[in-house]
Amino acid sequence: MTHFKLGGLAAAVAFATAMQVAAPAIAQDTTLALPTTTLLFVPAYVAEEKGFWKDQGLNVKSIVVAGPGATNAVLAGSADFTMSGPGPMFRAIIGGQKLTAIGNTANRLLLEAVVRPDVAAKLNLPANANEATRAKALKGLTLGVDSVNGFAHIYMRYIAGKHGMNTESDFTVSPMQPPAMVSAIKAKAVDGFIFSQPFTLMAIKEAGAVTLFSSPAGDLPEMQPYAYNMLIARGDFCPAKPDVCRKFMAGINAAQAFIKKNPDETVAMLQKKFDRLDPTLVKEAFAVLAPTMPASAEVEEAGLKNAMDFSVVGGLVAEKDRITDLKSIYTNAYLK
């Protein structure tokens, strides 16, 4: 039989305890699918760059899956979260899939429609042309969008549908990734495109593009507030892994707070990430985005209701399929 002196045994226990306390916690892995690369997703970029997710013990892998494909990646289980407009979520839920919005980082529509300068000259719209007149000017145009049934496409169909146009035949869409949109205008491959800044601003500065519609400037005021950039998970994911969802949202909220308090450092980070863009362009685009970002990433039901109306008028959701029980598709529980 082996005998231990009391002092030696106490020392061994103390050493073992100290080793347990000192042992680093194993980070939990999770995946975020983004539908494109754009300034809109700045909370995710900041959370990763500043280590806010790592501070929570979360290792987040970000992947880009174009347009509604990001939501499909969540449904398929190849990603746990996505940041997206609510349209793809609505369609999935109506189709019997289960998704839940657990946050929102932008509460206003930020989309714009720009056209080539020669197209604008041909349209010859007065500077004070009302919304209906500008909507009719879409007829016959070929416009770039990020994807069919993506956010930009629905924006165009909403404008057309609101003013009695045929949302399928009165214009043509040309799907392309946002960085290609400016090149397409320069090459006259499209008449214009619909997306958000900095790409619309880039088209204005580099190609002389003219703005036809701009929600940041006040167009479509009935759509404010708007659940513009939702954080979405599978319906069964957060109930099964509430700690992952809380940590994920804690990182997003920390990023939101950082962005509010440190706009200059945030701009510098974005200029580094979007290093192929003019730094002044990035700064100006961020100035448009920043006011739409709430201090906390809570989902507002009023913004979600407007998003539902937008999807119905924009032809993404049939009126008969309208989701009326909005409380069943979102929660702010993981922000607590």
C-alpha cells in the first residue's frame, strides 16, 4: 500500500485544482453564412475583428453564399446563422421550414436604384419627379440585382407593384454580384442596378450614375421602420443550443456598441476590409449606414410587419400566405 504524507497530498490536490482553473475553455464552433460582402454586415466584421465572439468563447466561421443561398445553407445545416433581409426567411417558413429571427442590426431600408447617365438623359425626368413618375420610368429597363428573388429584386418589384406595373414583364433583371454592378454600368451591359452603398455611391462617382430611387434619402417612407438585416437561425437550433445563440448575439451587441462609440476606428476597419474601394467612398457610405443601426440588435415587430407588407407587394409572398402571427417567428430572448 502506498502512503502519502498529509502535506504532500494537500499539495497534490491544490496543484490539480490550480491546473483545472488554469485550463482554457474549449471554444464552441459555429458558422455564419452571409449572402454577399457589403458594409451592411459591419457588426459581423467588427465582432470578428475585435474578438467579441472569441471573448464569449465562440469560434465563428464566416462563409459567403450568394443571395437566398445563405438562408438555404442554414436550412441545410451547413451554417447555423445568417444575416439577411427577412424575405428568404418568410418564404422558407411559408414552405413549412422552421426559422427564427433572433436579432436585427439595421432598422431602415437602405436600397437605392441608380441608372446610367445616358439612360437618365433619355428618361429626362424633372428633378422633382414624384414616386409614381419615377416608377413608370423603370419600364423597359434592364437592371442589375444581386440575385433573382433577392432583396434588390423585391425592392424593384415593390416599387413597380405599388404603382400598378407588371412586376415580371415591365423590366428585366440581370443577376450579378455587387462589385460587378459598377463595371456593368460602365460597360453599358445594364441600364442600371439596385443595391445599397457603397456600390450605388461608387457608380455615381465613377460612372456618373443618377439616382432614381433612394430609401436612405426618404423614398418609400411607409416602409420605416424596417427589419432590414436580420440574424436568423433554424427554428430548433437556439432551443437546443441556447448558450451558442446567447454568445453569438452578445458578440453582435458588443459590436453594435463599439460601432456607436468608435465610428472612426470602425471606418478604418472597413477601409482595410474593402481595400479596393476609395477610402472616402467607404467613409461616406458608412455615414449613411450608421444612423440605421440601433444600440441593441432587438427585433421590432413594427419593422417585421413592414417587411411582411413589402414582401407581399413585391411579389415574394402571396397575399394568401401572409404570416399574421409574427410573434411566432422572432425572439429577443438570446439578447438577455
